[in-house]
Amino acid sequence: MNATVEKLPKCITEVSATFSAEDVNKEKESIISSYTTQAQIPGFRPGKAPKRVILKRYAKEIEGELEYQFLNKLLQHSVKEEKINFLNVKDRKFLHETDGSVNASIELIVSPEFELGEYKNVAVTVPKLEVTEEVIDAEVLRVQQQQAQFPTKEEGALEEGEVAVISYTSTIDGQSTEEAFAEESIAPYDSKEDYWLKAGEDHFLPGFSQELINMVVGSEKVVPHTFADDFGIEALQGKTVEYTVTLKEIKTEELPAVEDIAKQMLGEEGDVEAFRERVKMFIIQQQERQLRDSKTNQILETIGEGLEFDLPEDMLTSETQGQADALVRQGMQYGMAEEDVVKMQENIIETAAANAEKSLRNHFIMQKIAELEEIEVEEQEIVQAVAMQAYQSGQDPQKALKELKKSGNDYQVRQSLLMEKVVEFLVEQADVTEEDAKEETNDNE
């Protein structure tokens, strides 16, 4: 087969070939023969229907089978002879010429071509893994807070550490923020109903909750706030917003005893010391994951610095949609309303596109490293991974593996395991410097 290969922009390669009238007739006769043997046509015994009857009844099917056979041959030629490692088939064309020959062509989505620089011994800097008693205390408190009870305080004013259930609206220069920012979403910094806020903490806006201390249920207060010039929502940067706050309820936080949590998690024999040891192990595992992620991000950023290459448009579009869906789900979980999603659609798509491009770039960089280092995933590793997932979800491992292969999703498992192996290789090869951890500041702005 004399095929023509043309590399197109955006990771597309077109492969085309002309099949002679002789080849076409030979392939067509083979297909017709197959239909003649299997066709069930009224008035004719199986295998005895005339060729003209078969051609008339199954013309469309025969044409489709002929197209499939030649395009499949072209695809096999692309892989075996042209050594094209394609990702997917984007388009296909099948044209009959007057002389009986057929022109066939396929557009293949291929991996981007680029030359990697040095990817071993990449210098990275991470904080030292350290679990102090203070860190353990903070995690124990977090576990207590997860199981806390919040009875209503019947009398008195709001005190530091208590929870204020508030509703608030906002204005800017005397105009409601809903009107002033009608074209943009500033949620949740415009208004909110039944919002829980611990007095003395800054998880909403710096200094905001302190202004509510000494309020009593049913009272109202105007709390002005000037947003920083680098605040996360551009529309609010440098603006002063006045919040009209109504205190609807005061709740006290009642934490369960650590002893009770220890018995709940470790059984009746569990004690505080054993529980704190369990917490310490959890923190170590969490920090190790964070350090590994930090190393990986730094390594890939260094490797990709100054590296320019096209990305397949179809994959970029699909990845962008996936990233956008994830951002919307995350926003909804944090209380974003549907109308806010619509207002922020442009920003969501812009962020999703940037995330998608970074994700795909890293994917192809790691794919290239896997090729250079001959990193592969064995079939048994896929079986083990699927079996573990099936066990955790209560499925039958053999059935899960069979369904996975049938759907073609075993490729995704293979890719996931391959990327994990590449990350492990890069981290092991990295030149790691550990530094004392810097103190974190709690500032939402």
C-alpha cells in the first residue's frame, strides 16, 4: 500500500491511500459472498439467493462494510508501517472514483511532538515533615468539632467563641450590591440567610465576626468592610461595602470528650493516648501526600518551563468541560446559587481552560518520560488495581474486570497506573531540599 502521510496543526496527522478497482472488486466480492451465505431472504434457501438480490437488499450494509475494511487496512498501515502512535480517530473519508478505485483517508489525533530537556535530578524545596504536639492538638480539636453539638443559648449577648446565626444584606455607596453588581457574582459577599459564624474567627472576612460580639438576638448592626486591593473577587477590590446584620440566634459549641471519641473510634479499650497516636499517623500520611504533591508540581513546572507544543483540540475541549463541571460542583457545594453560576460562567470557563491546558501538558510530558524510560504497566497490575477497587466497593473482582474490559475503560486504569509510576520515578530522581516549615497566616484576603 502506497500511503501518503501529512502532519497537520493541532496534533492531527492525515493518512490517505488509493485502493485500485481490482482491490475494491476483490474485497466487495468477499463481502457479498459472506452475505450470501448468511442472509435469510424469503423465497430462497440459505446461501442460494442470487447476487443481484443480495446487492439490492443489502446495498447500504455492503457499502458500509467495504468502507470499514479499507479504512481498517489504512489504520493498520498507519500503526505498523508508518509507526504512528495515535490517540484517536478524528475523521474518515471514503470516496469512489469513476474508474472503480477508492480514495480513503483518516485524520488521526496524535500525541504532540517535542523534545524534553533534563528531567532527572530536578531541584525541589519542601518543608520538613514534622508533627508537633500542637499540630496533634489542633487535629484532635478538629475531630471534636466535627461531632460537636450546638444547643441554642436562650439568654444573654453573643460572646467570643459562640456561634452567631445571622442574616445580612449589603450596600455600596447607598445602592444594594445586587443592583450594583448585577452583571457579576460576588456571592457570598452580597447577602445570606441563616449564616453560621463563630464569633472571634476570621473565616468569613477579617475582623467581621468581632464586630458582632455583645449583640443580642433580634438586634441589627451595620458593619462596614473595605476589601483589600488584591481580594480574590476583582469587582470588590478596594471597595467599601456596608453589611446590615441581623442576629437571629446564638448557639454554644459543646465538644464531646476526647475519651468518648477514643472509645468510639478504637473500641471500649481505646484511650486518649492511643487515639492521639492514631491522629499522629493520620497527620503524617496527610503531610506525606502533600509533600509528594508539592514535589511533583515543582518538578513538572521546572520540566515544562519554556516548553512549547500544541495540544489536541478535541482533548483540550473535553478536559476543559470536565474542569468546568468540577468547578461548578465545587461552587454548588459551597452554597453558590444557579444564578451565580450563570453570572460567573465566563470566569469559570477561563479558569477551566487554564486548568485543562496545564493538566494536558503535564500528561503528555509524563507520557514522554514513560516512553524514554520504558516505564510500562503490566496486565497483572491492572488486575490487582481493579480487584482492589472492586473489593472496596463490594463488587465481584472478576465481574468488575470483565465489565471494565468490555467497556474499554481498562485503558483509563492503565493510564492512571502509568502516570503514578512516572510520578514515583520523578520524585525518586529529584534533588530534594527540606526547609523548616513557615508559619501560616489565616487571612482570607
